Amino acid sequence: AGTMALRVGVTGRPAPWGQNRVHQRRRDGGSLPMRGSPAAHALASAYEASMLAHPLLTKAATSGVLWTVSDAAAQRLTVSEGAVSEGAGQELDLGRLLRYAFFGAAVQAPLFDAYYRLQDNLVDTMSVSTAADVGVKLLIDQLIYTPFVYLPLFFGGMAVLESASKGEASLSRAVSEARVKGFGLTATLVANWTYWVPVNLVNYAAVPLEFRVLYNNLASLVWTVYLSRTQNKQEAS
């Protein structure tokens, strides 16, 4: 119940577009509930202070780091399975890491920041009940946003970045990747439902708006490993 109160603020209504809810909590004399070791408490406090000063930059930096970690894990997992392409050795593909870092920081963070705010302003302003709000957001996320916006953007965007890293300009390849691998009902979307439906149920029900991108990024540590392996496995086939 305490975390839910943070989501809606002291008025019981969603904050207007662009209002920083971390600032709202500080003005009210509150903060995020933090438990655990002093080190974890200090890290959480430092993150919240950074969110106060530079919210979008903090989300972008966090997203870039976590996406890099995920792809590094995907590469290492591929190596451990002996599925490394000939001549690739045991070294991490630095160019691939940089592409994932860029996508996480420049695309993932600002996109989801705007998306979550838009959801709150559209859904919460027509609120029937908290449970209904969460259900509507989950349906929008899994039946509209993910299959027709996010997955096509990921596969198409990564194709653009990979082509650019090779000095190529292949828009047609990016469109094909987006359409075949990410658009509509795909195997990736079905896998996405098994993972992100329960994860986002918690996200929409209990996580304050300003921290949903962080929660999404932490959950994406596992999911991005799957996406990275899926993307590169399909490219190799």
C-alpha cells in the first residue's frame, strides 16, 4: 500500500505531464522505502539524488549500462555453449556491445520514459479502479505497444546500427528485420508474454512512475539476453 501511494501522489490522482514525482515526494518529506545493507541504502540514495538532478540522463545511463551487461552475458553464454562463429575466439564483440549500449541509452530509456508517462496520463485520468487501470495498461502494453512498436523498433533499429557499423546503408534490411522478426504475432512476442506479463503486472501495480524505467531495465537484464541471442542467432541462420 505504501508504494501504491507513491504512484498516485498525495492528491490521489496522477501527476500532470512532465511533473517529476521524485520532487513531489521530497516536497512532502517522503522518499522511497529502502531496506537492506547500508551500502544498498547509500546506492539507492545516490540514485534518487541523481534522479532529482538529471532524471532522463540518469535513466539513459542506467539503461545503457544494463543493456551492455545483458549483451555481454548473451555473448558469454553463446561462447560457453560452443556456438561461436569460426574465428570469433573467446573475445567479446566490442562493436556489438556498443550497439546495445547505444540502443539502451538513446532509445530504450527515453522511449519508455515517454511511454509510461503517456500511459498514466491517458489511463489514470479515466480511472475506474486501480485494478482496472493496471489491467488496461497491461493490455495496451502486450497487445499494441510491444508487437507493433517496441519489437519492430528493436529489430529494425539494431539492423540499422549493425549496417552502419559496417559502413553500409541498408534501410530495406532494417524494414525486413522489423517486419519478419518483430511485427505482430511472432515467437518473440509469445516468449515476451510468458515473461513480461507478470513482470509488468508488478510494474504497473506497485512501482512509482519515475522508477518504472529502472525496474524495466533491471527486469530486462534477463530479457535482453534472450533478445540478443534471438537476434544474432537469426542473423547467423
